[in-house]
Amino acid sequence: MENHTKIQTPVTQAHIDFYREHGFVQIDDLISPDELAELREYMEEAMRHEGDFSVATDKRGGAYYRVLNQKVNLWRDHAGIGRYTAHPRFAEAARLLTGASGIRLFHDHGLWKMPQDSKATPWHQDTPYWPVNESNPGMLSLWLTLDDVDERNGCMAFVPKSNRMGKLKGIDLANPQNLFEFVEGGRADVHQPVVVPLKSGSCTFHDGLTFHYAHANVTDRPRRVLAIIYAPDGVTYSGEPHIVTDGAGLTPGVPIAGPRFPLLARQLR
Ligand SMILES: O=C(O)CCC(=O)C(=O)O
């Protein structure tokens, strides 16, 4: 059965133009205060819970944990978070920004930047970490903050138009290389970074090739974020190992699809 209901989003033509020009965009008040309160509760539960399917990428005290206390695939253990991760409003926003005919879920993760002994998330691109064949797959992340963020507790910064520099090497986030040294011709044509403080319940979307960074958290409270990664329908699996695709029954060279990568938004006919 076809779905002919237009999904309402806060995305305007100005957001779409900005995203396509710069490779990222800020969208305020993606969720209401009631949704924010509910999502905070769910995320606290999921980050505490030792789930069957979600995976923590490091333990307290580890080098990666100092950068990010991260849990991947929260939606697979927490049905409440699943409602947000699969939210049609979010996925339709991603579809409008990219212009894709369809948007699939790739995965979600909780990204807590812990207080004390906190390190910045170094400049990196996301695409080099993902097991996809296309060098410019148009994949994108929604970074939805549950706390007000600024330079003191881990807000993000982006280099406008850096998504046009192509896919560079993946950075070791715990022992980072200098991403800018991988840019052909040095830094000459790299734009100045833009720092993006946000109010809780607001978000950014960024292309998987856009250079981005998050400040260390020097406050005494965790910075809490739900990030959702989306793939335009048709992006193909490379077969490389990845925590999200291992054992998911995907075939190299074939578009990513199936129940772990549901189509969440599609163009109406
Ligand atoms: O939250 C952070 O510190 C970094 C997030 C990030 O790199 C991402 O969402 O791609």
C-alpha cells in the first residue's frame, strides 16, 4: 500500500540550500519539550542498560571513552528509542536535505561526552569508516542534543564545503592524525570552521564527508546526544567488517536493505 500522507518537518528551502552548499545545517527545535523529556529518560535507560544488541565501543577509563562514551544501535534494545530513531519526521528531513528518493536507517548511537578527563572529538569525516562502495554515498548524520551545548561541553564545529574534498583517510579518534594534512595541496582551499552551539532539542545534519569536530567537555555534567545515521536508498554494501553490518545478511555490491536497515522515508508519487 502506498503512503500518500505528506510528513511535516521543520525543514525549509533555506535549510535545504544551506545543506547542499555547505555540507551541514542547523535545525532548531526538531523535537518538542515533551519529546525531549521522554527521549532523555529513554536514553538514560539505554546507556545504563547492558543490552543484547547495542554495543558500547569502550569502557570507562579507556582512551576512546575519554573522547566518547558511545553505544551503537540503541534502537535494537530500547523500543522507546526506536520510535525516535525511526521517526518519520527525522527521516523525511534527511530526505529533503539530500534530495534522495528514499532514506534508510543505517544505525543510531548514544554519544555521551563525559565530564572530567574529556578529550575533543578530533577533526574527521564519517564516510571512511562505513562499509559502503560509493566514495560519495550521500550518507548523513542527525546529531540531536539533549543538553544545551557550546564550546565548554562539546558542541560541534564543521568546515563548510569540506564534503567536496572527497573521501580521505579515516582518523584514529583516540590517537588522531591531522585530517587537514590529508587534503591535497595543504590547507589553502579549506574554509574556516563554523562552531555550532545548540539548545537542547535542536540538531545538526551533516554529510558523511564533511569535516567535523566536537569540543572537549570541561563542565561537570555529561553532554548527551542521540545521533542517527541515514543512507540514501540504493547505497551498496562493500563487505568490509563493521559493527553495524556484520552478521546482517548483506551481500557485497548489493544495496543495503532489510529489517536492520528499514526504509524510513520515501518520495511521494
Ligand atoms: O559527538 C561528538 O563528539 C562527535 C560526533 C560525530 O563525530 C558524529 O556524529 O559524526
